Amino acid sequence: MRIDTPTITAGSEHARTTVYVVQPFELRTRGRQSGLAPTAPVQARDRSHAMLLLERTAHRTGIVGAVAFSRIGDTVTGEFEEPIILGTLGQVPDDLV
């Protein structure tokens, strides 16, 4: 995964980085119930690339929607701040909009 240039936070031994992801969703049916389900996330280089991938991903066959987001955190420890939604297209879970 390519990420933005790491920045060192004062007092921290680890680099904090920004990661960009596009999460596609498909409609799955189980019995009489149907709902949105995430598919494999797509990693992006930066914000512009995430927005381009959002547009392309949301129009793939079987995909009903997608969300692009960024997160700032430490890839070594796995500690990340809350995601920042960059954009959505189509159907996405209600808790993402």
C-alpha cells in the first residue's frame, strides 16, 4: 500500500500516516432478507486517486455503491483515528452518510 509521507508526532516512536481506501458494497440476499455487504476494499495512493477509484468502483458489475475514506494512524500499532468520508456513490450503509 502506498501512503502519504509519514509525519512524526512529538513523543511518538512511530510514524503517523494517512491511508486512503475505497470500500465497495454489493446487495446480498439471504433467504427473504437482503442487505448491503462490503466487498474487497481498494487501496488508493492519495485523495485524488481515491475519488477516481470511487467513480470507477461504483460502476463495476454487481456493485451497488461505494464509499471513499481516509484514516490517519500508525500502521505499526494499528491505532487509527475515526475515518473521514471523502465521498459516496450509490447505495451505502446508513451509518456511513
